[in-house]
Amino acid sequence: MQIDLTGKTALVTGSTEGIGYAIARQLAKAGADTIINGRSEDKTGRAVERLKGEGITGSMTGVAANLSTAEGCKALVAKVPHADILINNAGIFQPIDFFDADDEVWDRHWQVNVMSAVRLSRAYLPGMQKLNWGRVIFLASESGFNIPVEMIHYGVSKTADIAVARGLAKRMAGTGVTVNSVLPGPTLSEGVQAMLAGEQQKTGLPIEDLAAAFVKQYRSTSIIQRAASVEEVANLVTYLASPLASATTGASVRVDGGVIDTL
């Protein structure tokens, strides 16, 4: 099975590191003209250079924009007026108890995790529909089904992503445009590494071992009993972004290591 995205333009939001960066790398390897997005010019530029340093020769462009605001989304669309593939990956998470999470915490997660994807999907889907081909993928989370008690606000935002993706798939019915959500479980991204940095400093244990211990303690239903790699998530996203996945739409596709304990 070979994935060829030559001639397609792919926009991956929040792609300067972590899962987003891994997705951008895979799409570029498959031949897509790939747009890297981050909040700052410096970080976005460094991500593009890093990709080139890995020997990836496809067309890559960095576009900095703060997607937590309507203005930031508008600025990104002005610089990138068309995308064949939109990966709504930009997202934040913050473990904080429900009673300590004020309106600002809820609003920040809602604006970044949900509204950035809503705004960009609204901007790019009409162009995809006109060409009768397109892919929109929301990076949701297993937390959208298993609402984590330590960050209910985050889980709710990811449930919303799954619902929006399903609704948009139905809105695009009968076209060559598919819309899906992908549900990673615990993944060893830079964000998770930062969360475990203090523990690593204390214990001196490898970060992979600490991540596995976290999974066993807090996501005990995991079948793989470890954190996934960012590449494992990116592999699934790349398939869904390809012509090979033309009959998959309106789906919430899991790459959660079996955490969601339901058929």
C-alpha cells in the first residue's frame, strides 16, 4: 500500500512539535505541499528547518498564526487561501481540578481546541467541496469519551471536536470530501514529556518508563500498557488524509492503545 499525496496542499495546525510535527513530516514524505503552523515566527521557522534537516525534500512552508482568536484564524486563511487537507491538530491541555478551573480556563480550551477547528473548517471546506475532493481531520482524544477527572474542561472540548467532525461529515454528504476525528490515547509528545520532567529528574528513569507507569496508573484500561509514539498517531492520520480512505467519513477512529473500554 503506497500513499501518494503529490499535488495536494496540506495544512497542519499546531505542527511545530509533537503529534502535529510528526503528521506534517509524514504528509510531506508522502508528497504533499505541507504548511507548518505555530504561534511564533521563530518556532515555526525552526520546525521547517528541522524537517529539511531530516532530509525531507517536499515543499514546506511555515505560517505563524495564533489560532486561539478569530483574527489569528483569519490571518492564517489570508496567507493560505486553499487547502486540500486540513489537519485540525492545534490544542492545549492543563490538568486542573474542576473547582479550580475558572471561566478563563474553560474559555481558553474551548477557543484553541474547538473554535480554531470550527473556524478553519468553515473557511476551507467550501473550496474542497468545489473541487469535489478534500480531507478534514480533527485531532480529538480518547478523553472525549473517557472524560478525565483531572481535566474535565479538556475532555469536554474533545467531545465537542468529535461531534463537530461527525456533523461536518454529514454536511459534506455526497461529495468527495471526508471529515473524521482521530482519538489518540496517552502519547509521548513534548507536552507529556514536560509533564513528566519533574518525575524524571527525581528518579532518573527513562521517559518511556515513566510514561508507561503513568498509563498504567491513570489509563489502566490501556491494552498496550504504554504511551504511543507520535509516529504511530501520524501513521493513522496520514492514511485518513489519503485517497485510500475515501469510504471512511464521519468516523471517530481510535489510536488509543485500547484505552476506551467499549466495542
